[in-house]
Amino acid sequence: MAILNLTPDSFSDGGIYADLDSAVARAQALIGEGADILDLGAESTRPGAEPVAEELELARLLPVLEAVVPLGVPVSVDTYKPKVAREALSRGAKLINDVTGLRNPEMSAVLAEFNAPAVIMHMPTTSPKNMQFQAHYQNVVAEVRDFLALQAERALSAGVPEVILDPGIGFGKTLEHNLALLKNLGQIVALGHSVLVGASRKKTIGELTGINEPAERVMGSVAAHLFAVDQGAALIRVHDVRPHWQALRVWEALRWEK
Ligand code: HH2
């Protein structure tokens, strides 16, 4: 899953694809590099980010969505707002990526109406604005797993056809929490749904390597994602498609049958 941020303030690529032409060119490049899904985001969820109004999110999102749907690769929209999801699904988006884990029941209702799957991501609060203040867990792996299991069950009983579970690397979590979740990803995979991991260019990679510039964290991101795939992740959400594509081709040829 390739990240396409249409925001002025995303943590690693804010402002680069904020106009229609550069966003569409970036989408074409990501597809050329081997992306299977494009994930369009029009509100930054970096720690401390201010929420944006629905109208602004839609104004950033819809022109690009309409231009990239015809490119033929399934388009996901990174939003937690039911109204934004409805507008996106009615214009051809195939998947909604909800970083609040479908906490708003209206979101599940929209997904059920459009028979669209969702990514359910864990974060400890309903907003990225204050999530780092909530990085307290007794047992992070069990708490994240139980949250995802409960939200998956609720979504499926509300008529959402399929869910993809995501531990939410970096969302209200310390380095230790993020490492515990990656090392124990098998516990989330064991819930029986597809699992997505997004560690691309994140602070966790910076903390492990001392590399401050997010765009220079590509190789560390590839290592984290290959590890996640080896634990059973079905999707990885990345900024740098080509290096991941290459690593996955080699990993696939070398892995033993499990
Ligand atoms: N991470 C970010 C945004 N959305 N969605 C899922 N499912 N999983 C993630 O790990 C995830 C996500 C943050 O990364 P990015 O989109 O690069 O930055 P920003 O939120 O600043 O736009």
C-alpha cells in the first residue's frame, strides 16, 4: 500500500503533493514502482496534528481521488470521518483506512452501505492531537490485540464486509511499545483477519538508527516491514515502494514454506 499524502503538514512528505498535478504524477510513479493499493490522506495524523474540517479534507481529497481512480489500482482513503468516507466511496474509493479503529459507529454504517472493507487501526485516543500523552499500557500487545478483536467483531456485526487490522505503529506508543507489537505481531495475525503494518520512515526507525531525517529512513523501514511480513502481515503501508518491492521479491524467493 503506497502512501500519498495530500496534506501541507505530514511528518515526512508534507506539502510535496499538495497540488493536483504533482499528486497525480506521484500516483502514477507509485503504481509504476509496483504499488498494489494507493492510500490517499488529506489530514495529517502525525503526533500533535490539529484535526481539519470536513470541507477542507474533501477539497484536498476529491479532485485527486477522481483523477487517480481511473488509473486502475484500488484506492484507499485515510480518514476517520464518515462524511469524507461516504464521498470517497461514492467516487470509487475501495477501502477506508480509519486510524481511530471505527470508534464512530456512523463509519461502520457507511462502510456497510457501500459494502466496503476497512482498516481498523489502534490508537489509544480518538485523536492524534493528544495520543502521545496516552502511551500507558499494562500489556501493550494484549491491549492492542483485544481492542482490534473487539472493533473487528463490532464492525462485522454492523455489516462491514471485511476488516484489516493494524497495531498502529507510533500512535500513542513508545519505542518499547512499538517493538513489542512488531515482535508479537503473530498474536494479532492469529485473530484471523488480514494484518497491515505501517512503520514507514517513522520515529521508531529514527530512534533505532539515530537517523533524524525521515526520508533517509528507507532501509530501516524495509527491515521493519520485511520482519512484519515474515510474522504474517499481509499489507505494508509505505512511502518508498520500489525498495520494498525489491526486498519482497527476494524474500519471497528465499522463504521456506510455512
Ligand atoms: N500511519 C500514518 C497514517 N495513517 N494508517 C494506518 N492504517 N497505519 C499507519 O501506521 C498509519 C496510517 C502516519 O504516517 P503518514 O501518513 O506518513 O504521516 P501523516 O499522518 O503525518 O500524514
